[in-house]
Amino acid sequence: MYSSEDSATASENADTDAQYAPTTSSEPHFPTKKELDDLIRYLGLTKSGAELLTSRLNEWNLLGDDCKSTAYRNRHLEFSVYFDVIKDLCYCKDVEGLFSAVGIEHDPTQWRLFIESSIKSLKTVLLHNGNIYPSIPLAYSLQMKEDYENVKQLLIKISYTQFKWYVCGDFKMLGVLPGLQGGYTKYSCF
């Protein structure tokens, strides 16, 4: 026995399936640069992976004329103008400019600063509150340790006082922010 709710759900599923049904055309489709870029983004490919995929599709004559396999070699240059390196820290020196280049409007109340650290590295990214937009990397260091002075330097470099994002991270990092001494289970420090 089907109820009216079941039939409504079945019709919704049929509509969804019809949207993604393959085309019946026997003609090959040659993706444009925009379609290829979308595919690479959806697959989450690295720069070398994107270049390899484009190169293979090009060898098989499966790409449109506007697609070049070397287009992904220098894609980092577009965003490198917004970053700077001082000593061991690579950081975003122009947050507003980076958001403009990505094509996202920056409202600091809609983003939170995630600080991740380990014994040898320190990194920060901006996470969108609704997870609508991808994370935006702001700073990274392989040499900086997780201590108060390094985190303070990092926050100064990314202009935290200007934007005042909410901060999130693990308990250890959130303890470092106000200057608390780290405690360990072997030698507890309260």
C-alpha cells in the first residue's frame, strides 16, 4: 500500500534521476575549458593531477580547442601576489584582495578562523559558517612550533585585529591563545 507521501517521494526521485540521465546522442562531447575546470575542481585534483588528466584527454583528442594541458602549471601565480613569506611563515598579506580574486564577498561575521598546529607546523584557514564556500588558506609554516609568541606573530601578520573572526581549533591551541601553559597527562599542570 502506497500513501500519497510515498507517491510524492517517488515522483521527486524520478525527476532527480531524469536530470542526470545520460544523453542519447551518439556524438562525442568535447569539454570546454570551463567544463574541464569544473571537472578538475569536483575531482579535487592537484596541479600535477589536473595537468596529467588534461594531457591524457588531449592525447585522445577528447578536448575542445580552448583546453591546454599546460594551463595548470602556473595557476598558483594568480594568487601568489596576495601572499608573502617572512622567515618560516607564509601568510596572506591582503585578505580582502584574496577574497576578491576568488570571487567571494568577505563578511567577517560569516567566517571563522581555524588554527591547526602540531609539534612542527602551524596553519590557519578561514572556514565559512554555512560551509557554502571552500576554506581559504591564510597562513602556513613548517618550522613554527605551537607556542604563544608564534601564534601571536601569525595573528598580527594576517591582520586578525582588523577582521576579528571567531577562532576555532583543538583544546590545546585554544589554550595557547590566552597564554596558558600546556599541560600533559604525565606531568599535569593546572
